[in-house]
Amino acid sequence: MTEVDNTQCMDREKEFTSSYRWQHWLRVLSIVVLIATGFYIAVPFITPVPNPEPTGFLQNYMRAFHLFFGFLLIAVVLFKSYIFIFVKDSTGERRSIIDALSPSAWIKQIGYYLLVTRHPKLRGTYNPVQFVAYVGFYAMIFGIILTGLMLYVQVYHGGLAGFLYDPMMKLTAMMGGLAVVREVHHLLTWGIILFVTVHVYMATWNAVYGKDGSMDAIFSGLKWHSKH
């Protein structure tokens, strides 16, 4: 029996641009650091060893890292939003909206996940389940950024914080006070943790089951597509 070389039936096509991949990994780094430092700020589970020198500033260091990576996340998310809306290379992502509005695409995609149908032919980069999940993810990201800025202006009052103070304080009052803002910020953190966990699992599952290099694409930018 002749063994068939599957690579002869596949073509590699660009799936993600370099700018997309860079912002993705900066976003990953920001989220990991923000989650770790955020949990420490809420509940300091490590206490520096007492000493007579002024070096026990672990809480301050955690806050500094949290602020730095918080603003890095804001910059990356704004950049991603810009390229999604305006950049030509993101046409495939924008076209995913068509698939998300197609009932047949939903049925075929769910059937594919249940191992009863083949993967549907998509117009865009993301399947309907992925696209809706990403919309929910970015809704949580924008929510956590907004509540983070509300908390930020409570401590810092100059520069950008001074500029944002009045609108953020009004939003804080509309939400019911600082305690509610903190609670929403915390709940959104758990929502993002859940999304990231499912995202990594599904990306791995698609890469293994689909055999199209979908996991590799976020590193190389290239993905396998059938010639047929």
C-alpha cells in the first residue's frame, strides 16, 4: 500500500500578521502579570522578612508592576482594536462576523466539535464559536480596564490620573461606589482566567484534531489549508 504524503495536499497561507502576533504575546504577558500581581494586591500572601532597612516594599513593587502592565494592556488592546477596524490585513477577522450570523455555520461548527461533521468552510478567520467568545473576552477586557482606571484615580491624582479623575469618579458613583467597582474588577479577572483556560484547551484541541497548524500560526503566522 502506497503511503500518501499529506504535505502534498496542503498549502501554507498567512493567517496572522507579525503585528497581530506581537500584540497577542504582549497581551498574554500583561494578563499573566496582572493576574499574579492583582491577587497579591488583594490578599498579600507573602510577607517580607522584617529588618531595620527600608526594603520591605513588596506591596509597592507589586502595585508598580500592576500599573505598568495595566497600561501596557491598554495600549495593546487599543492597538488591536485599531488594526481590527481599519487595517486591510484584518479583513479575514472582520469577515468572521458573516459566519457568526450564519445559522448553518453554527450547526456545522458545533457538529465538528461533537465529532459528527466536518469543519465548515468559513469566510473569515474565526469560526462562529471563536468569534463570539472573542467578543465576550474583549468585553471583559474593556470592563476590567475601565474598572482598573476607576481604582487608579483613587490613589493617584496627577497627570493622566488627574485628567481622568472626574469622569472615573462619576462612573464609580454610577456603579454604586468603590466597593462595587472592586468586586466587578475581581469578577472580571475570574472571567478572563476562565476564558484563557478554555482558549488554550480549544486551540490545542483544534491543532491536534484539525492537523492544520492552528497552534503554530500564532508563532509563525502560517497555517495549513487543503488544496482541495
